[in-house]
Amino acid sequence: MVALSTVQASNSLVSSALPPGLVAVFVGATSGIGEATLKQFAKHARTPRAYFLGRSQDAGDRIVAECKALNQAGEYVFIKADVGLIRVVDEVCATIKAKEKALNILFLSAGLPSMDRSETSEHLHLLTALTYYSRLRFMTNLLPLLQSAPFLRRVVTVGRGGDEGPLDSSDFPARHVPLFSLRGHLSTLISLGLETVARMAPDVSFVHDYPGTVDTSLPSRMEGLMGVVIRAYIRLMGHWICVPIQESGERHLYLATSAKYPPVSGGSDPGFAVPLEEGTDVARGTTGQIGSGTYSVGWDGEGASPVVVKLLTGYRDEGMLDQIWRHTESEFERITGHDEDL
């Protein structure tokens, strides 16, 4: 486990170990983990520039003011957007690409507690649209900017890293996957989806993490019996099981900046990321290799377990990465009307 003290010591070095002018995009940062991580970024980086996305203009205005109070030298740009729609993702990415030549961090945490199999106006399963399709679209659209960064090229997607399970290849969107299998299905889809993008960009590292139980507003928006049960569980057990929101923000800044999660190539260069504290090792990636560039990380910050590695290896050997990418591309082409072969 990566101790909180190690996390905090590493974060305290962001301003000195990394050059000024870090550029980051936070998707889903007007509440919860995204907001907490954005504020840690503002606090620790030198003259940072952050674009952050969400649906509430009031929350965006508030967070800009709070980030300015943390670091007056930073620039914080709120973009109001419904990131569950691929066409909106494309518009947002075009705006960012028109303003930036390089990007250091892409942080993705947008989500809704939607278990009713509802669809977006683009006919994607809403839950999967937010946790997989739109995030993959942000990655592929912004990959040229990430690869142009001279140091620290990192993608972090918040989900259920370490909880990978059986994947139904006949139902990637999870429209009919049973509720008890949904978590494992989506976690595997996300981790293997990251690997498909990583094949195009060995100089960028990709982290799929599980933040643990964090007391955010998400459970309060969960409908039905499951929402009632989860809220009651958190009220009763939260003191013992919940990760404090500030700690979660600190841990996610660590995921976004530490040399513990390097890309396949270039990540060992001096000054590329915040150097590891003595006694801290590079994480094991989803292939089972140390420093493989794609990481499935639990709330403790450690890499993939042998069970997860075995599961993902089996799917990889079956050619599942190609199947996932063909499906993903076909959905993007259906929605946008054109093929963007990367």
C-alpha cells in the first residue's frame, strides 16, 4: 500500500520536481473526486493551467474562485458540457486543441449512478457512455496533445480498477449484463480499452483506478432500493470505511504525477514525473510486467493483482483488444458519421 504520508511527500515535490506551466484537463470536476483532485493540482503545481468540465455553471464559477484562492498564479477554465455525448466531447476537444499545443494530464471522473439502462440521445447506454465511450473519445481526441508534452504524459480514469471480472463480448455496452456482473464487465472493458489506446501511444501512461468508498454526492443521486441501501450503509459505516474526500484528491494527484506509473517509453527520463521516494517501487501493469504503461490500481495505489493479470491475459490472448477497438470505432463512426482511424 502507498501510505498517505508517501502520497503527501510526493505531492509536495510537484512544484519543484516538475517545470512550471503544467496543463491538465479534468472531465467531471464540479463535485466529488474530480473537484478534489483539481484543487490539489491547483495547490501544488507552479503556474498551472486547468480546463475542467461539468454541467453546472454555478459550481464552475465557485471552483474557479476557490482554485484562484489556492494558487493565484494558475489559470482555471470552466467548460460547461454534457460529456455523455460523443459529439459534445468532440466539440470540447476541438476547443482545447485550438488553445493548447501540449497536455500533461487528462483526468476522467464523470459519472452518474444510473442503473436503469437508460440511453443517451446518441443511443448509447448512459452508464457506459460516461464511464467508457466518452472517456475513450477524450483520450483518442487529445492523444496528439499528450504525446506532444515534453514531460509527464498521463491519463487517469476513475472507475473500479482491480475489480475486473467476466466480460460479455456479445454486449460490450452492457445493456443486458446482469446487475451483479456489471461492475466486473465494465471494469474489464475499461482496462482493456485503455490498452487499445496505449498501443498507439507507448509514450503515455494510463491508470484505471478504484478510489475506494468516498463520501461524495454520488450516492445521494442514486435512485431506487440500491440507493437507499448504499446511503444507509455509508451513514452507518462511513466513519470506518470512507476515504475522506481531501485524501482522495491527494491520492489522485499522486496517480497523475508520480513516477510510480510510467509509460513504456520515456518515463524513466530525469524530470519526467515526480521521482519515487526511497523504498517505493514502480507499479505492476495490467500485463503483469513492472512499468508496462497501463495500470489497474486499487485505492491503495498498488498495481494489478495476479488474479486480474491472469483474467486480462486470457482476454488479450483471445484477441479481445481488437474486438473492443473495432466495436468502439464502429460506435464512434455511427454517431459522428465518419471514420477516424487512429
